[in-house]
Amino acid sequence: MFTDIRKSGKRPLWIREVIWAELNTAWGSEEYTRKRDQNRQNRASDVGGLGSSLHTGGSIPHTEHRRRLKEMLGREPTPVELHSRTHKRQEDQQWIDERARKAHEEYTRLRETHAASGEGYSSGSVEYSEYRIWSQAVGGMQHGRVYGLGVQAQAYEEMSSSTASSSHDSLQAQ
């Protein structure tokens, strides 16, 4: 909305003249121009050669997608289930982009490797193991986020911490 207002150069009636003058000063500053251009580049960035990061969640936060999945499944959704929900087109179940498809393929490969070796499932809950494998498949946490999970990475991280500490506590009690 403000982008359209800035580009039009016309003050809407609901913005007072004093505020309009301050906005124009800010919009004309070198710092604003630099940030605007950097943000434009970031939005169009090519993540790992796989195009810009996309999802199909619309305006619904990952928190809400996770809650809905939990209600639908009757259990906590795994990271890959949340990723599939937010990175596949509903109409044809195709991945939204190459990055989403490759992340899922790498997760599947790692999961099969872990299952064959018996790793991951003995040290805690399935969610903990699934999160560890997913995180490994997508390159771990970057800037407080794990690809495909939005801010829900924090919730999975907390689950894994509490599961690991409760497993550790139960082992110490033995």
C-alpha cells in the first residue's frame, strides 16, 4: 500500500501534511534507497541455484498450518509433513519449486540411511528423529529458521531438547 502511495507521489487525504513531508524525506534518503534495493535483491535471490524461496501457505502462518495438521492427524506433524503441506500445490500435489523437491528427496534419502543403520529412533521420540533428519537434509538452522518450517523450527527444536533431556534423565535414573 505505501509502495503505491510513494510511487504515485500524491498524498492521500488520510495522511496529514506533516507526516507526508516526513515520509517523503525518509523515502528520498540514501539509506532508504539502499535498504529498498537490498530487500528487492533478497526477495528475488536465487537460493542455492534453485530459485527464490516459495511456499503455498498464503497468509496463513506455519504455526496455524502445524496446528491444523495436528488436529487432522491426531498427533504432532513431522517436519516433512509440514513442509509438504506448505510447499506442494493443492490441485496437483506438485512441488512448488525445485528447492522444495530436492529438500524432500534429500530427506527421504537420509531417512532411509538412518532407518537402515538403526540410527535416530532409539534416542527419543519420532518427532525428534524426524526433525534431526529434516534439519540435516536442508542444511540446518540459518538465521533462526530451518528451510520449510518457518518459525516452527523453534518448536521442533524445543521438542527435541525436551525429548533429549527426558531421555537423558530416564537413563540416569536406571
